[in-house]
Amino acid sequence: MVVSVSYRVGLDTVKSTVGDLPMVKLTLPGGTPDSHWSAEKQAELGRAFLKTVVALGNRRVKRVHLFLAAPNSVVFRFGQLYDRRNLPEVVVYQYEQGIDPPYPWGVRMPRSDSAAGAIWRTGRQDVQ
């Protein structure tokens, strides 16, 4: 899942990390560093995110690889909306400019069936 809020997430950089896995894209119209500040825009984007993840879970997707270009306020909102008991596992990736792959690691968020999250090191053999 690719979510572009304050900047565009480069699809080629995502593909260099996860290969040809199917992608779902959410974009905030405007896509500038200050286009996300209104509570209404953040709530709308949060609803779209949750609706999309629920739909993926209903399609039996087991793991969502999340590539998110957004400020902390949006990231926190997404984290508050994410129901770790009923939604697919999520790995949130960290972008590192100038590194190959550009998303060398992520955080696998805790789930109800595991006590803690974990660092997810990328490489074609690791991405599932």
C-alpha cells in the first residue's frame, strides 16, 4: 500500500523493495508538505486508509507493506485507526535516500497474536 500525503512515494522505489506485489495507492490531492493540516483532510484520509485496509483483509490479504510519505500527525492517526486484532499484519517501511533498496528496513507492527513488533530487514528473499 502506497500512501502519498506530503510527498509522492516513488512507485519505482517501492518496486525495488517488494518486487511485483500488487499495489494499492492513496493520495491526498495537492501532495505538498502543507496540504494535510486540516483535521477534515486528515480524517478523510484516515477513513480512506481504514476502508482500504479492511477491504484488503476481506480479500484475505495477510500482510500489508505500507509505504507512507506523511507527517507525524497523519502517521499517528493511522496508527490509532489500525485494529491489530482484526486487520492484516502491517510492515511500515523507512525511506533512506541514496540506498539500494531505498527502503532497507521497516517495522512489523505488533499484532494480537504477538507481544511485540519487530524490525523487518528488506531484501527480495525477506519480502513476503
